[in-house]
Amino acid sequence: MLDWSQIDTVLLDMDGTLLDLHFDNYFWLHHLPQRYAEIQGISLESAKVMLKSEYDQLQGKLEWYCLDYWGERLQLPIAELKREVMHKIQMRADVPEFLTALKRSGRRIVLVTNAHPASLSLKIERTELANYIDELISTHEFGVTKEQQALWQQLQARLGFASARTLFVDDSLPILAAAQTFGIKHLLAIKNPDSQLPVRDIEQFPAISDYRVLLADIEQQPCPSVGLRPI
């Protein structure tokens, strides 16, 4: 599936890729509508309809991922509301072994998420992601999202990765397509970003539902310039 002898840098999405997307889906589709309905004194159904309309208009734009935008738009403390259900934030069960293998192989590991910095901080607080990853990046630092070519240009300028020797893993097919357009050679999709939803059929990109199928190949093909390193 992947030629690890040709991969030095691994760029990883966060939500749905390293973390179970169930938290985010639950928050935006259930918890936030419920709390908005309570605070505004409207029905839950009305709140869901209103919020869905907002979501549809902003999908893929920086505002969609921006807690500051939603806080001002809805007049709600979004970060505080997320903390009400933060117990649902979980790493995927297959992620610790995958990240451990990547780290031991000597490859550079960078998290690149569209999540707002406050959301990223909450998830780092709740999980052990920071123990495995060399650099944590929110695209809000660049003012554009992974769906846009301007992000990839700025990201490469900052990290200095070689597109032909970089693997990018994400659960979003439009984002993977954007990375492909930019020239990222090695791409991998996640079939099961939300543990509570069915596994998806994906044909556009190589795709997996369990990182553990990759472990043997990673171990057998350490980063050419580094080699295996102890953990």
C-alpha cells in the first residue's frame, strides 16, 4: 500500500484520523444544538435546523473551524461547552502503536489540523498525542485551511518537506484531493473516522480502517536517513 522507503515526513490530521471523530460529531450535531436551544428558549428541532444551515454555508472555510467565530455568532462560550463533554475525546485504539512505530522509525511526525488552537489545546490536554508528535500545527496560524492550496504552500515553506517523500493521512477526501493537487505523493485515507458510524468505502485513495496493518512495513523500512531509534 505504501512504500515506506520513500517516506521521510508524515503529516497527520487530528480529528477522525488520530482521534475518534465521535466527539466532534456529538458536540456539533447534538450537544451544541441542545445547549443553544436551552439558552435561547427555542425547540431543539429549531436549533438543529438553524445550525445545520450555518454549517452547510461554512463547510471547508476557516470560520467553520473557528471557535471565536462560533462564539460571536451564537453568543455562546464554545470552548466551555466543549469541556462539558470532553470525556468523549479519545484517541483511536490503533493510534498509540502506529505513532510509536513511526517515532521509532525515525520519521518526522507533524500534526496538521484545521481545528482552532483552543480545540487543539483541549485535545492535547485530554490525550497523549503530544508525546508522540514532533510538531503540532493549527492551520489558523496561516489563516487558510487544508482545503486551499495556499495552506500547502505556506506549510511547505515552514516545514521544508519534500512532497515526493511525504505521507499525508486524513479522513477528509476533499482535503486529500487538495494535498494531491499540491503534489504530496503518498496519501492515505481513513475509512472509519467516527467509531459510532459504519466503515466507509473509499476508492479515490489508498485507505485503511486499522493502522496496525502498517506496523510491520514501518518496522522493516525505517527512515533511510535515520534508521530505527529506541523509544
